[in-house]
Amino acid sequence: MDVFEAYIETIEEKEQRERLVEILLWVKETFPQLEPVFKWNQPMFTDHGTFIIGFSVSKKHIAFAPECLDGFEEKIKAAGYGHGKKLVRMPWEKPIPYDLLREFITFNIEDKKECTTFWRH
């Protein structure tokens, strides 16, 4: 996880920094086959060189960005989180939706198991 250290140090708010570290460690422990990488100024995880999920931090939320949100919109809404075309926004004050994260990561690992490029398309 050393690959994320410089980025993590740039997060000024201690609680936000700790929360991001908690999430990144959870991903690494839950999916040990994923490789932590830092690209496009964000921590990401890849599987056999293909993108699985990335994370970013803003003042109001932390976001996770799986490559595909298709079919998950209702689950995101039901969990009470906002989303854009390519990311889910988790406000700092809300609990981390680990079940939802697990679903996204598991889906992308399975969906991209034959993928030979970084991005799906």
C-alpha cells in the first residue's frame, strides 16, 4: 500500500485521511489478488492489469469509481448515496457501504476476467 502514501499525506483532514486508509486496507484485505496502483491522481486497484475500482476525495465526500455502474443505480439509491455517470459519492458522515463496495468489486473482477486492456471499452 506504499504506492498510496504520498497521496494519503495530501489529505488535510485527519478523519478523512483515516477513513480513506480504512477503505483502501479493506479492499486489499478483502481482495488480496488486486494490485494497488496510483494513476490519474487517484488510488486504484487492478486485476491482471485491468481497472477494477478507483477512489477520490473531495471536501464533502469520498467517491468510489468502478468502471461500470450499469444495473446498480437502484442499489445505490436504496443505500442512500448519490452517483454520477462513473462514480458513487459517499458523504463523510455516512457509514461506508462495504456490502455495496464488495458487490461492485466482485462484479468488475468477474466481468473483466477476460479483459486484456486497462479500460473495458
